[in-house]
Amino acid sequence: MKQSVRLGRVAGIPVGLHWSVLVMLGLIAEILAVNVLPTVIPHEGALVYWTVAAAGAVLFIAALAAHEIAHALVARHRGVAVRSITLWMLGGAAELEGLPPTPTADLEIALAGPVASFAASVLFGAVALLAHVVHGPGVVTAALTWLALMNIVLAVFNLLPGAPLDGGRILRGLLWKHYGDRQRASRAAQLSGQALGGILILIGLAELFAWRNIGGLWLMLIGWFLITMARAEQQTDEVESSLVGLHVRDVMVGNPEVGNARTDVSEFASRVVFSSRQTAFPVVSSDGDLVGVVFANTLAHVPPDDRATTRLGDIAVPVPAAYLAGPDTDANSLIKQPPLRGELLAAVLENRLITGLVTVDELRRAMLRSQLVTSTLIPAVG
């Protein structure tokens, strides 16, 4: 989930918002201002309701952030690097750069979020009680009480046993500890998440058509989200398992065809591209330093009349540091970010010189080879 707004850093971890959080803020504010507060504390003005509701919505998002920050801090304590925390319409996500090293670490990271939500509930409840004791504004007390209840609901819902919910992580950790097999435990949690999503969709349909409650649409949306995310996790796990034990040198195109930044498109196409199976070509300076990468489809879009005067260096795409790798880098690190221009996963450097290239197609071929080697139908030879 890409961040639309960067909020800052917490303990060095970037925290941001996806634009869809605005939808969540609006929905929560409307629920409080239109349904909850006027029912509990009638006869207040609309401005009062909406002001308190807006503050309540922001506090709810803050509690949601605390939930994700708790995951991230425990993960980092357990030796798992955290890339970022992003809040969005249906919750939040702490993006971890690796897997928990042990079942116990998996359990601790998963439990941290619900514990934070329960703590937020206690905090909101205590402040609501204090506001009531000192005869504070009833509308504020009502909003704080609602926040306390919603954080309990959030914690309990997240404990449901299905990926990608925290309860699914807890289930994975328990099964991992029981079976000693993380992949088996993950598959069970993912299947449980898909089943849970299906149940929520059915309940939502019943609520929508049998009881004519529009809230059923919300349950259906959550159910669809659970199914989609559980399937995505399953696919990611399959990819990661097929790359276990492999390094970048095992999946790269070694000694790729390279172009000089001063070479024109016409010459490079006739001399290299037409006879090459590559679709991406590193471009280097006269000293051999990597300047960027040109893609075959980019070369094809250069007008024929301009190809003799257009240099590769003019159209080369710079390669960000995140897309540079060494030959001994773990191959699983290649799938942690989207391909550059939909194609390039890594330019491989050794002693500053380009020695390999990893594209999406090459990685797919490497995964297929790995799956065939580990298949019971085609045993490994040697």
C-alpha cells in the first residue's frame, strides 16, 4: 500500500497515510455526528456534534496507528526490520522486511496489535469516566465511551483466526510451533482467512437482503478484503518458498549485453538488440560505471529518423539504489518491491561493474526450475 501523505517517523519508522484514510475519517465522523452522539446526548447543536465527531475520528485513527506501531516495535525488537507503516481505509499495515525468525517471535508480533488496541480502550474508558466524574460535556464523554468500545471491537475482530488478521498470525505461530513447519502453518492460516471472509460475505448478504440493513455491504467489503489478502499472501508464500536457498547469481542473466551511453540507438539496435534475447540492457559510461537501463520497448518507440542521433545515455532509466544487488544477495529480496518499469528487478554489481541483470521473466524461469527440482514427479539429480 503506497503512502499518499508522509506523517513522519516513530522510532525511526516512516509512518504515512493512504488517501483512502480520508474516506474512513468521513465515515467515522458521520457515524458519530449523525447516529451516535444525537442518540445518546440529544438537544445539542449540529456544530457541537460535528466538532466532537471530527476529533473522535482523528483519535480513532491515532489508536489505529498505535496498533500498527506496536506490531512494528515488537517486530524490530525481534530482529525483523520494518520498512514503513501505512494507514488506509480498512485499517493499517506494518511492512516488514523479513519473516519472524521463530514461532514465538511470530506470536509476539501478532499479539502486540490487539494488546495496543485493548490498552487504547482502557485509556479512552478511563478518560471518559474522569470526564463523567468531573461533569464534563456529555457529548465528549459519549464520544470517548464510543472510542473505548470501538477499540475493544477492533481488538476482538483482529483476533479472529484467519490471515491476514492478527488472529491468523497467532494461528500461524501456534501451528508453526506445533508442526515445526512455517509453510504448513501459513497455508492453514490463509485457508482459514479465506473461509472467514466467505462467512462474512454470507452474513453481509443476509443482513442486506433479509433484514434490509445497508451495513451488510460493509461486512461484504471486509469479507472480500480478507479473501483477497489471504490469497495474495498464499501466492507470496509460494513465490518465497520456491526461492528459498537461492541467491541473485542463481536467477540473473550473467554477463548481459551492455550498451555504452554514447552509442546511438540505431547502431545498438542493429548490432545488439536484434540478435539478443534480452529485453532490458544496462547502459554504462566509458569507465564502465552503470548509467542506467534501456528497455527494448523504449528503443522501439524512438522515431526512426531520430535513432541515429539519439544516444543510449539520453533515454536510459536511472537505476535507484533499491534496485541494485550483489550476486550473493538473497533472491527473496527481489520480490519486496514492484519491478522497475514493470520489468527490471535488479541490476547486479560486483566491484562496481555490471555482472548481471534480473528481470521478471528471468525470475519466473528460476522459480519454475526450482519448483520442478523440488517436485516429487521430477526429483533432483545428483
